[in-house]
Amino acid sequence: MSESETPKVGEVIITYIRENDGKEIQKPRQDTPNSPYDTPYNTTEEGEKPNTIKTPDGKTYKIVPKGDYPVGKVDGDGHLESSDPIKGKVDKPKSTITYVYKEVKGDVYVHYKDTDGNTIKDDVTDEKDQPVDKDYDTVIDNRPKEIQYNGKTYELVPAGNYNVGKVDEQGHLESSDATTGKVIEGRKDVTYIYKLKEQPAQPKGNVYVHYVDTDGNTIKASVTDEKDQPVGKDYDTVVDNRPKEIEFQGKTYELVPAGNYKVGQVDEQGHWTGDDATTGKVVEGDKNVTYVYKLKEDPTKPKEGDVIITYVDEKGKEIKKPRQDTPNSPYDTPYNTTEEGEKPNTIKTPDGKTYKIVPKGDYPVGKVDGDGHLESSDPIKGKVDKPRSIITYVYKEVKGDVYVHYKDTEGNTIKTSVVDEKDQPVDKDYDTVVDNRPKTITTTDGKVYELVPAGNYTVGKVDGQGHLESSDATTGKVIEGRKDVTYIYKLKEQPAQPKGNVYVHFVDENGNTIKQSVTDEFGQPVGKDYDTVIDNRPKTIVTADGKVYELVPQGNYPVGSVDGDGHLTTTDPVTGKVIEGDKNVTYVYKLVDTTPEKPVTPTPGKPEQPTPGKPVDPAPKAPAKATPVKPAQEMAQLPNTGEESNVAATAALGLLATASGLALAAKRKKTEE
């Protein structure tokens, strides 16, 4: 580069657009200001590639996953593949990297059901494809007080517990989404509950009586104390529906005394206080009265009980058959459920799943202590003091993941890691070779990598599968936690591309070199266009001895045929494509007469004498094919004569000719004076 040339510089800009129409959603950001070519840049740094963008109009946009979109193909980085690479080096005046986003929208649907969960009206859409955080209100226009269905009229239920679930004062099922709020990504579902509207007839009610043991198990079929009776009518379950004893499965049960039991608080009537009163008035709807019983003790037989261990997951589902710790034994018999095999740290189920005892904490099944013991169950150690003691241990399924990573021999990541197995049971077989071990990887900047052969590399020792031995095995079984498998790649060597050169030569009509040859193209790929006319075909040439040459017109000369470009037609074309090897293009010039001369009248029959300053045509030399001349050296052989040329001799002759010309000119001037 000459001193007058300015270093090439360029900048890197990041743009953010919508996936559907390419519209800009955020002002472009400059990642790299004007910097010299080869300056590294990275548009994934903090703040440059946000996962979400909130626009001034309140809309929220989220970076899109890999796929094809109206705006074009997008890779796994949310990057528009047709834009410049997200990382690289400055190599042009402006590099533009584009990230693609999609507006985050949501829907709100409203459902209408009866108290049993049956649909009584078609669902309606309260909000469709609306921006996240937009306010919605289903109460205003999508909460009818009454609904006509199959010729019947339904009305919103009052707050209460129904078969379908708990309902608030708006008739809204509490387990569904809120009646008002803000749109979220995805959908919300709001449900209103209705009941069959009763006619103006007098409201009626029912009273049912239930019979359970201290664990809440039914020991007698429920009975109806009052059925469809007018509201306000007195009822009394004590008189005829409170037996002192009940026979069930060959055993006798008796009303329990007042106290706290597993089922709950019981009063002096043997009545569970969590239910309706034993006597009172009928209300519209149902009343439920529950009496609690215990196994009647045989005064002649010692009290006995057994101890059972149960094993459940965090939600209370049984994962292993219960185990008997202590068979029926007299009260005060010591028991211990922590003995060998009774409280395993892990349990493997028949379906191949592995469970591990949970640490202390709160779980859906309830509070668990440091022994993995459900605190609401009986103590893990103690003495038999009831017909049956149940100790429950809580477990959680053990799962694991397998990740695959792709690095070069220096340990640099060349491809985003993939998940081979996610949240899979322990001991499940995995195989990363089948689908997550590509033979080659093409990076976003177009480079192709291939698996390395076995050997030692900077990153570590690699086996015959291209697998980094210090990482986890390529195949095996899932373990608790995670496994990380790494494959190593090297840059794939491309086959050497054939190359060629184009040289340009400058000769006079006789084939003598008048200017050192130049290189128009050097070491360029075969097929590349070249053009010697643009910058290597001067109209005139001034030699070191001051002579001026100009391109000859089309015609035949001693050196050969010349076309309209001043190009010797026996040499390669002035423009074309590079071939493997060399091309040689020759331009032909003639000497320009720059010395003023006085007209001389020739003497008839007398040979013309040379006039000082006027060139005399030398005897033409036989044309010969030009020999390519490399720019690094002077031509060693004249293109058309084959005679050896001496640069120093040529320069000396040029200086002599110049001196002779000056002497003749001085003489002429003196004569004229």
C-alpha cells in the first residue's frame, strides 16, 4: 500500500425486525464503529441480542426459534441467515446483522359449565391474538347471568363447593384463570359455573347421614334423613339415624367418645364437627351429618395392633407395596421402621424407574421431616398403641440429562450443544452416536469441520469416534444429574484449487521490449475474470531514455498482426478468464517523433541522407513468439529475435542516442543563426 492510500475501514450494525414483514421494531445498534478491516466483532454480547423487546406502543416481541419465516431463513440464534454473520471480522464498509422477533400474543377464552362440569354453552373468545399485558375483562360482556340450553334455563351459582370445584361470588370456577387481568403469552381459560334455575316453587332440601371409622373409611351405607323437604323444616338425625353400634365385615363398631381423631374433631355425640349439625332446619340444597365409630374392644382380649410402612411419591401415589413392620402385637410392643430394608434410600419400580427418598421439606403430599417421613403419618419409632399404625416414607423419581458438545482441537465451541436425553429415568440407555455425532459441521461463517482421528490434541486425548475421552461415554445409561459428551472436530482441508497468472508485455513494431512486463493477475483461481485493458494498457509509454511510444493502430507489423486494442493477436486475449498456468498478453507500440525538423528537399536519384532527429526505419526483423517475462526480472530474451538483451547496454545506447540528438540540435541552431 502506498503512503497515499487510506486503510480500509468498516462498521458493524445490528438491526431488529419482525418475522412477518421485516419491519424494524427497535432502532439499529452499532456493534463496532468504523474500524480497520480484520477487526473482530461479536453481536451476541450483553444487550445486543435481547430475548425480548418491548416497543414504545406496549407490544412485546420475543426472538424467534430456528425456522423459515416470511422474512427469510433464521438460525438457532434468531439470526437472519441472509444477513452478515453474528461474529466475525470487519471485511466491508458496513456489515449488517439482523435478529428476527415475533410479537408475543395471547388469547382469553371463556367456558360455561354446570355444577357437574358439563358444557352448557359454546366457548367464546374474549381476546384473540392480543399483545401481552393488555387488560381483559370477561365480566363485562362474557358473563351472562342466565343461559338457555336444551330448553332449560341455567343461572350463575352462588359461591360454594360443587362437584366441579370451588366457585367464588362471581360464579367463577376458582381453579380456572381470573375473570379479569392481563393477557399472557399463550392462553387463559376462564370458566363460569351455572345451575338449573329453579322455578318459583318452594325451595327444598335434603339431609344425609354418613358413618365412618376414625380413619375416615365408610363402614355403613349413607342414609337419607330428609329428602326434598321444604326449607325451614326441622330435622333430627339423633332420634333414628345415630345407631350406637354398627356391624361391618363381621366386626362391631361403636360410637367414639369426644376427642381428636385422624378424621378430625368429634363431639360428645360421636358427631364429626367438620360437617353439618346433628339437628336443625332443612336448607335449600343438602346437609351432611357424619358420625364416627371405632372398632369395639373385646374386654376379654388384650388390645393388639399392627404397624404398616407405605412408600409414596411426592404426590402421594404408591410406588411400592406396603410392608408390615410389626404384625398384630399387644399394645406397648416397641416398633422401629428404620431397620434394614424398611427405609431404603432408593426404590426401583417394575417399570424401570428409580426413586430416591426426599429431603426435609414441603411437598404436595404434605410436610416431610429429615428422615423422609411424612409427618402426618405415625411416628417412625414407638410402641403399638392402636389397631393399625401407618408410617409413610416419601420418594422422588430420580432423573438425568445427557448433553452433547462440539468443539475444535483448541476447545472452542463450533456448534450449539444439543440435548440427547432430557429428564429421563436413571439407567435408561442413551446413544449419542446414532443421531448427535455428525461427521461434519458447517459453522455460520461457512467453515466446514470434520471429526478428528484418534490422537492427542490441545483439548485432550480423543478416541476413534472423535470423542474426547475426558468427557462422558458416547453411549451408556442415564445417571442422576447430567452427563456431558464432547466430540472434537478439525477444520476440513479443502482440495487445492488450480490457479493461474496473467502477464502483460509491451513491445515496439519489431518486437523489442520497451517497458518491463507487469503482472495483471497472480496466483488467482481458475475461472476468475481478468481485464488488462483497464489498468495495464497505457496509451503512451515514456522510456528511461526519454522516448515516447504510443499504441499502434490496427494492422500488420513486423512483430505480427495487431487488433484495434493495440494487442498482438498471436498472444492471449486482452480480457477473459484465468486458466491453470500462465497467460501472456502483448501490446504493441510505435515511437512518437517529438523532435521538430526542417524540411529537406531530396536530390533526385540520390539516396536520402539521415536527417538529425528523424528516425530511420531499421531493417525489419523476422517476427517471433513473445516469451513470458515475470515482473520480478528483466526480460532475458527479446520476444521476436531470440537475441540476448543486456539491460546496461540498452541503457547506454539510449543515453548515447540522446546525447547525439542534443549535439545535432545544437549544430542546427548554430547554422540557423
